[in-house]
Amino acid sequence: MRRLRTAVLISGRGSNMQSLVADARDPAHPAEIVLVASNDPTCEGLKWARQEGLAVAGVDHRIHASREDFERVLNITLGIHRIELVCLAGFMRLLTPWFVKAWAGRLINIHPALLPSFRGLHTHARALAEGVKIHGCTVHYVVPAMDEGPIIAQAALPVRDDDTPDSLATRVLSLEHKLYPHALRLVAGGGVRVQENRTITGRDGREQETFIVPPLD
């Protein structure tokens, strides 16, 4: 089985990247993570990936005159490694339409909220302020508009009465570590089709699970 050559882009410690790498160690996994890249050459996630024997690349956005200049160097780096699919995992750079269009259908992201609710930053504090009873995370295809694009999979959990933004973030992050590997398997395995702004999942007429809810505690 030919595995899809995949890169993970990070900006920090890369906990979601680590969960993707761990899952992709399965020889039967449809994706092979061959590169971890970051806009911060000193970030902890690159150090971890290097120790794990993965190819790494630090493309420092601060030395480039514009976002597109930075992205063109990043794009060359992806090309050198013959990347076919890109996963954003805590990559804290807004991507230009040029880059997003170049990778259309091959660029996915995880967002710490149940899209289309709570796009952008500070999702957990905003969810608590709005008084929602469920919260979670979403894996979606990236389009030029921020935190939009067809939804691939979601995971949800109940909001507790005593939740704070930090406690909710911790609980949602544990869901992200389950959801993102699951979604990568779906996409890399050819189990996702995009129709307008929604996805259809499944192969051979069999629908695949795209919503994860942990047991109530």
C-alpha cells in the first residue's frame, strides 16, 4: 500500500502533531508523516520531532518581508519533501489565499471549537461566556476564509458547571488528540468527498464515523 506523504505544520510544542505521529506509526496507516515544519525554528515541537528521527524544517517567518514571501519558501520546502497532504496542528500563522489555493483539497486543520461556532481565538472563554452546554473541536479543510471550509469530523463533550477556560481547554485538547488522527486516516485513506461546503464520508457504500462523543462522567 502506498502511503500519502504528509507534513505537519506547528508553531509550538506540537501536542496534536505528536498524536498524529504516534498514530501514523501503524504500518497500515494510509498517511506517512515525513516532515514536521514550523515558522519558529526554536519551538519545542521541532525538538521532539528531531529526537523521534523525523525530518524537520524551520522556516522563520520573521526574516521574510511579507506573508507570501514566507509561504513561498515554505512551499518550496514542502515540494523538496514531495509532500502530498498538509496538516496544520497549532500553526499560528494566517495563510494567504495564494498558499491555500495552491494546497486546495490537500490542507486540513484542527480548531478548538464546534465550527461554525467560535471561529478565531479564545474559543473556550467565549464558549463559557455564551453559556453553551456542549463544546469540542473540529477538523476541516482549509479555505481562504479563516476557520471555514468543509467539516471533516468533530468531537464534543459536555461543559461542566465548574469549568474555567483552562479546564475546558485541557479537556478539549484530549479530544483533539483522538479526533485529529481519526480524521487524518479518513482523508488519507480516500474516505472523504467534498460536495460544495460539506463532506461525504465512507467507501464502498459504508459511512464512516465522523463524530466522537466521550462517555458522560
